[in-house]
Amino acid sequence: MTTTTRPGTTAGSSPHVTTRTRRPDRTRWSRFLVVLVLAAVWVFPLYWMVVTALSSRSDLVAGRVSLVPTSLDLGGFRRALTDFPVLQWVQNSFAIAVVAVALTVVVDVTAGYVLAKHRFPGRAVVFFLVVATLMIPVQTLLVPQFDLVNDLGWINSYWAVIVPRSAEAFGVFLARQYFLSLPDELLEAAQLDGAGQLRTLWSIVLPLARPLVAVLVVMTFTYRWNEFAWPLVALRDPALYTLPVGLSFLQGQYTTDYPALMAGALVSVLPVLVLFGIAQRQFVAGIARSGLK
């Protein structure tokens, strides 16, 4: 008895194998193209910033700017660094951001741990009030926040920018959601071994919360580094300005030196990109463990 096979197939093979293997390839390539297009859309503003920063001022005035520059001019970086105290503004932003990150992470992690693992009367009400503050626009708090800082004598100082936002409602919410995923048995075992609350938090909880800490560090640093409205209100001395506030003075009333402005903006973007690149894996893991979509 002889067996016949269809053209293009061999004996014992299924004609559907080729179709089934091609569909995943098409799906994978379609996803790759979608991700590539989205990446191009998101990267293009950064690319255009670099092109503008490396263009000459005369070319911009004459409208001779293309997506692929034929020559590179570092005059924008030179003018930004010599005509304005950009390095001083970078130092101010870095000092404020680092201290604010350390203070905010401690407050958010501690508050989130208490709201997640400690039962006390009114816990749900406290958590509801914390989340409700997310619906309050930041602009409505500028006047009472200024009055409070002014009464403390902190106007025109680093503390005026750091302390008022040392506790972030979203950070507390994120920390609580993360700690809810930790098993209670782990904490009970530590307490049976004689560990107190601070010891349990430091030795047991924090080593397991590295992804959460990475998320809070990246988000807090990004927000503090790019904050504009409140430092503009709280700081009066140009020597204490943060980088976003200082860059606003690069815009003239009649003309603007766009290469110098984009050079300063490029300097402000680099620390955030470097920080995210270092903490990328932990950041993604922390978002996933917190249950945020």
C-alpha cells in the first residue's frame, strides 16, 4: 500500500505546521514594528533637541536647519556655560534632588509599611485621606505653602524647596500596594525571633523592597529635578535657582538663543536618563509588584 503526500509536504508531516509557525513570526514582527514606531516618536524630541543644540545661531535665524545637520557648532554649549551660571544651577538642582529623594523615600516607605502591615483604628480613613490628596491641584497649595515656609523663615533657602513635598501621596500609595504583596508570615517569623518593628523593617522588609525603592528614587528624582513652579516662588536669589528655573532666563523678550537654550535643556535631561538606565530593571519590577497597570 502506497501513501500519497501533498505537494510541499513530506510523509508524516502536517500541512498546518508551516501556517502555525508563520503566524507567531508575523505577530512578533508586527509588535516589533509598533514598538519601533512608538520609540521613534518618543525619541524624536530628544533628537531634535540635540540637533538644535549643535546648530549655529545664524542657521536657525535663517531657517537653515535640517534633520541631518551638515556641520556641528558647539557655540550654544559655550554660551550657555559662560553667559549663564548653568553649572551652579545644576549643582543646586542636584543638591535639592538628592536630599529630597532621601527624605521622601524614608517617609513614603515608612508610611506605606504602617498602612499595609499594621492594624489600628482609622487606618482605612487615613489611607483614604492620603489618596484623596492626589485630586488636589498643586497650584492651589502654592499660597498656603508659601505662608507656612515664610513663617518658618525658610524663604530663599534649599529647605523651602525640599521640606514641603517630603511626603508624596502617590509614593505612600505605591509603597502600601507593594507591601501588601509581602506575606505576613515572614514578618511574624521575624517577630518570633525577637526582632522589633524597626529591626523587621530594616533587615527583612527593605531588602525585599529594592524594586519599590528604585521606583520611588526614579520618580522622586525626576519630579524634583524638573520642578519649576514651587522653586520659582520659594527662591529669590539667582545663585540658588534650580536648573529649570534658570533655563527660563535664557528666553529673551524679543529674541531667544535657541542653541544655548537647547544645550541647557539637554544638560537637564541627561541625569534623568542616566538614573533610569541604571535602575531600569528594578523600576519595572517595582511597578509590576505594586499591581499598577
